[in-house]
Amino acid sequence: MLTGKLVTLRSIEREDSKTLHELEKNVELVLLGDGTWSPTPLASIEKRFEKHLEHPEKSWFIIEVEGVVIGTIGLHHQDRVAQCSEFGIGIYHPDYVGKGYGSDAIQVLLSWAFRIQNYRRIWLTTGSNNPRAVAAYEKCGFIHEGRLRQHFYNNGEYVDVIQMGMLRSEWEGKQHNEHRA
């Protein structure tokens, strides 16, 4: 388990499938991810869990606040040779959006990725229609690296995808500056 100031990150367990299934029903929050949503049967989520056990190439965690599951966070598209990975997060519990839980979860994940997993670079993509996420990523130290214009369709419109990234050296510099303040 990894702990932050507000959240705990822990491995996803089989019994979390039902909770994740319920959280995925928050369509407006899910749409802010990659712009897609369709009803997902519980059996499909359980199968996804089983597949993860067979092929653990993704490092996914449950985000928990005082025993309440509020979303997931993790690394995917991991490249151990280049020491880089894409990161993703979803806060799908509406009572916990916009209150700093996502930023805290990101900081915990970055610490684990850089200090323990020895990644050199973490990157992400997000839709330009999600200014709250962009602000949270900037607050955590991510830098804008590129923009794919009208890259995906979301809720009736084509939106740009923003690519952001962070190097371990940038993260370490931010940590050093925060400890001095």
C-alpha cells in the first residue's frame, strides 16, 4: 500500500469489481477520460481483472479515501528499456472530484514510479475539454509537450488531445524545492 496526505493506493482486488462497475456508471466523469462510454457488464470488469492477473504489464491501483473507493490510477504502455510509461487516473466518485484527491494520488504514484520503479519519464494524454485535469497535472509538475488537434470525439464534438510529460529530474527538483519552502 502507498499512502499520501489524503489517499491510499492499493492493488485492485477481485472484490473491487462490483464497486468499479458502479463507479463506471458516472457517465459524465468517465467521458472526461478518453471520451467514450458504453454500459459495461459486471462480468466484463471481472474478466478484465482475470486478464490482469495473467498479464500484469499494467500497474493499476485503487484510489481509496478512508475506506471508500473513489477511482483508479496506474501506469500502462510501460517501456522498461526507455524507462518511460504512460500514466492514467480516473476519479469516478462524484463526491470526491475537485477536492485534491486526484493530485494527491498523482504525487503518490509519481514517487513510486520514479523512486521505486526507476522510471525516467512519465507521460499522459488528456482531452482539452477537461481543464480541471490539465490544471491538476500542471500543479503536479507535468509540462505540455504536444497537442493532437481534434483527435477524439467527445460528447458531440471533436476535441484536441494534450500530451504532457515529466522527467524524473524535474520531479526531483520539484521535491527539493517543496522541502526548502
